[in-house]
Amino acid sequence: MKNRKQLETLLAVMELVALVGILMLSFYLLYGYFEEGGQGAETQNGSALIDTVDTSAVSVRVRILDDSWSETLFDEITVSSSNSFIVERGTYTETEAFVSGSAKESDEAGQTYIAAADDMEPWDALRLYSTEGSTLTVTSLTRADGSPEYSGELYIYRLEEGLALVNELPLEEYLYAVVSSEMPSYFPEEALKAQAVCARTYALRCMEEKKNGRDTALEEMNNENVNEKNTDETNINEKNLADLNDSASFQVYNNRKSTQASVNAVDATCGKVLLADEIQYYSTSVLSEHRNDLGREEDFREFLEETPEEGAEYGSLWIRWQAEIPTERILENLETLYAEQWKEKYSDENVLTESAADIAVMSRSENGQVQTLAVTVGIGTIEIEGEYAVRQLLAPDDTEVVLMDGSTVSGMQLLPSAFFYIDGSTSDRESVCIYGGGYGHGNGMSQYGAAQMAADGASWLEILEYYFGNNGQGE
């Protein structure tokens, strides 16, 4: 009996120890969750994918380009507003974007203020802002939705060759008009949220790179050998005026007005940023992401000739396309872009005037993207390296690109993508037949792919995990 009681006591103690252990483990896991800020669901594949930063006091400076997004300087800039606004005159320095002046001009509602380069001197600057928090409209510019309206403040700088225009505004407000410009507002909500996180991350990284570059430039500028201010534009370090510009060279801003959908997507992900190594996005995938078996020509060709799954990439017509580009056009591009390189390699520069060329893919990435293209003209061969350079050389221009449904697009300054193959030999033909798929550089998140995933029920986090998981390497 005594032994039985001892055994029961021992079992009771063991149960108590086990219960305490379970409670301690539960407390540890719960504590860890809150220590991570409640972001447990945002940690995937064993590594953090999303972080949360405080952007409430963060402002971004955006360089505004011309109507074609090709010119950075203006002879004249006109601004108006539905309410009165202030025009403050001042200057700028290597370290300060605006040094306030003594004069302020108040323009009444509906009036237009004209800033002309001829009326300003180098280092002059203007700051324009509404007294009632309304937007300022740059009536000398045209975007997809008409003359663009800007919240925040506008700065106009007199550089040596003309006027530079910069918009400074809160980062989250900037994102409203990035999401609406970079992704159709009719896309599913979760895709818009994924776009917002990408755009926020990209902007913050541009701001950090600009800060680091400015600090380096100032260190050089403060060198003891520099003892006077130089008004030459190259020495002003024009890049210091803004963190990024409003074109596709960075990310498109305010080509389309913000919508309720874009505002909701930004607000719902406020402060969320990606921790992946590289943040990029593009329009339409060829459906080869996460593939590593398409480096051989025959493998990629077989892949591209497969019929895409119905509805893939949210029905984007760019998922497959074809073009027949005149050889003459390609040779013109070759001469324009590579004449100097050709002369260095071959003494006979006139070889580029021949009418025939042999164009062949030399190498592909594992997911099928063309990396190197060889162009042989007469006795010479030149290799074109890099996705952008390849697309630039084979730019269709006025040649029609035929999309999935048979519709056509012309006037493209780049080949839609570098996911393509060339049909047959080109050495004895007047044109080059190209079969391809996708639209854009093919790195990072496919916007139409994100829309398709969202339509299939994926959350914004699951979309980003698919494209940026495993530290940006995908699955």
C-alpha cells in the first residue's frame, strides 16, 4: 500500500511538471509572437519577408520630367490651383534644398503663376504651396489624366540649362499616385496591396541610396582643394535635388490620379516593406519564374510553344507575342548604338552599311531570358550583352507586334521582353522573325501575375512570398 501511494505521488508530480512545461512553452511562443510585433504571419519559409517601419514623418522628393519623360529641364513652368497659393522666392545650396527668401507672393484661386528660366539666375529657387492644403496643378504638363495635380510642395530650381521641377510630399501620399499609375485600379485588392508594398520599399531604398550618394559628394566637395562655389550644373550635383523621378526609370508617379482603390491599398499596408535583396516589378510574365531548366535554346523554344494555361497572368495579351523586324532597322540600331565599339574592334567602319546580318542567341539565363546576342555583319561579329541592350537593339519601332488575340501594337522603343527565340537563320533574309512572351524586364513581381494570384484567392503576403520569398530568390 505504501509503495502504491508513493507511485501515485510520483505520477502526480510528473503530471504537474509536464503541465508547467507546457505552460512555459506556450508563454514562450506567445511572448515571441508579440516581441516580433505581431508579425508572425509575415514570416515565411523560416526567414522574415516583411518588416514594418514608421513612415508617418517621412517625405519624398520627386523630380518631375516633361510630357515624354525624356527631358529633365524646362524653359517655363506654369502652376495654378483651385485655392490661393504662396510663391516663395529663395535660393538653394549643395546641402539645403531651399533657403527661404524674404519675398512671398500670394496668387488668388484660379490664377496661373509662370516661372521662366530667363527670369531667374543660377542658384535661384521657388517654393510653391497651398495655404489651404489643396493641390497645385502644373498646367504646362500633360499626363494620362490631363494636367497633373500635386499635393505637398513644388520646388522650381534654376540650373545652368533650364528649370528643374521637384515635388516634395509625404511618402504615403506619394504612393497613392504610384500605385494608381503602375497598376490598373480595377485589379484585385490584394494585388494592389502587394504593389503598394513593393513601391514603398523601392522608394525608401532610393532615398537611402540618394542620402549615401549625397554624403559622399559633400565629402568630396568639402575637400581642401575646393574653395569656391561653381555654378556649372555638373558640379551642382543635380541628383541631390530629388530622391527619384516620376518616370519608369524609377517608378511611374502621378501619370494617373490616385483612386480610392489605390489609397485603400496603401493605407492597408502602411509602413510595410519587403526584406528581399532586390525589389523590382514588371507587367507580364512569360510564366518561367522559378524555372531553372530553360537555358538551352531547344528547351526554351519548346516551353514557349506550349499553350499557356487559360486565364494565366490575368488574361494579359502580352503573355505571348511575335514580331517581324526588318534587318535594315536592326542594322540602323546597331550603327547608332555600337558604331564606336565596332570601330575599336574592326578598322572598317563601313561594314555596318551592309544589308544582311546573322543574328543568333548566344546565351540564356536558366529561366530562358536572353543574356547575350551575337550579330554578324560581313566579316565582323559583335556581342550584345544584357536584357535591356538586347531589347533596345531589337526595338520594333514602327513594326507591329502581334499579341495573343491577333491585335497589334506599334511604336515600341524596346522589344516587349528578352524572353524570345529567333525563327530560323537571318543571314539571307530581309527581316527577323521573333517569337516571345511577357512584357518587361522579367525580374521581381509580375503585376498581371499578382492580379491572377489575387483573383485565385491569394493574399498580398502570399503574392510577395511567391515572388520574393527565400530572400528574393523565389521558390
